[in-house]
Amino acid sequence: MSNRSGFAVIDADKALIAAIGLCLALQASLALVMEINWDEFFYLSNLYSYQHGELAKPLQSFHIHLLGWLTSLPGNEIDQIVAGRFVMLLCEAGTCALIYLLARRFASRTAALAAALAFVSASFTIIHGASFRADLGRAAPVVTVVLALAVAVVTMGGRGVVALLLAAVGALAFAAFMSRRLGGVSGDVHGAVIELSELVVLLTAAAR
């Protein structure tokens, strides 16, 4: 399509969708060639440990039921980790879709696509979004809180702040309970607290 001056007019929505697809395709190619990190081997070892009866704690084994099939794939451990990376990439694509759906509740289609692109094109997401590991580094709690606050306030206003307060109280209570049970707060507990808090806020937003 072109305007009266003869210059081509680019459809913004199509361009944004193409950019999102390009970012996901780039990550797919990186999943095949990036070096395997030690924590990705450790994450895979959890699957084998559970199958050998050596991993029984709920916070260490709940993901096994989603990813346990990886150990039955042909090839070696590296091949299985690469397959796990593509599972993570599918989860990331799902996150993009959810960001779009949430943004679409209060913004135009173009703005919602731009929000999804802002997430998937971030350098941290490009490099680590498909990593086969249990967490995304020390910045994850801060990023989660900021994103949850933004989603809650923009989509729900005052009700979103209430949802955040409930999530915070629930997170503190859960952490205190696990601290008494385990004698401390481990990385698995941190991860569970983050996921549960995020789930409370996002479910409240989606139920508006």
C-alpha cells in the first residue's frame, strides 16, 4: 500500500506481529547454539533424581510432572536440554499472548501488540527467555513486583492495590510457614512465593 506521495505505508499491526515473530525466531535459533549453562544441567538432573526416588520435596518436584517426559527423548543430555529450551520458549510465547490479552482490555490492538513486543524484544528476554532453568536471576523478584504493580494499577485501579496487598500478605505467610517447616527459606521457596504472588494478581486482573 502507498500514500498519495508514492511512499509505502506500513501496517503498524502487521509490522508489530512480524517483529514479535522475529524475536521468537531469533530465540529459537539461540536455543540451538548457545552454550549449556551448569544450572540447566542441574535442572535436568532434578528430573532424573525424581525418577530415581531421590527428590521428594513438593517445592523441588512440582515441575517434574510437566517436564519429566524430557528424559525419555532420544539423544544425550544436551539434546534433552535443548528440547527443554523450546518448552520454555513456548511458555514465553504464551506470556506474550497473555500480555496482549491483558493490554487489550484497556488499550488498542496496536498498543497491546507493542506491549508484547516490549517484553519479547528486551535483551534479557532475548538471551535468557528460553533458558532451561528454574529461575531468571536475582532481578526476577524486582521485575515481578514492578510488572505486577503496573498491571494491577492500570487494569484494576484501587482494586489492584488491594490484590497486591493480599498477595504480599499471602507471600509473607507462605514464606514464614516454609521457613518453619524447612528451617530456612531456600531458592525454591523464593521461586514459589514469586509465582504464587504473580498468580494472585493476574487472576484478579483477568476476573475483572
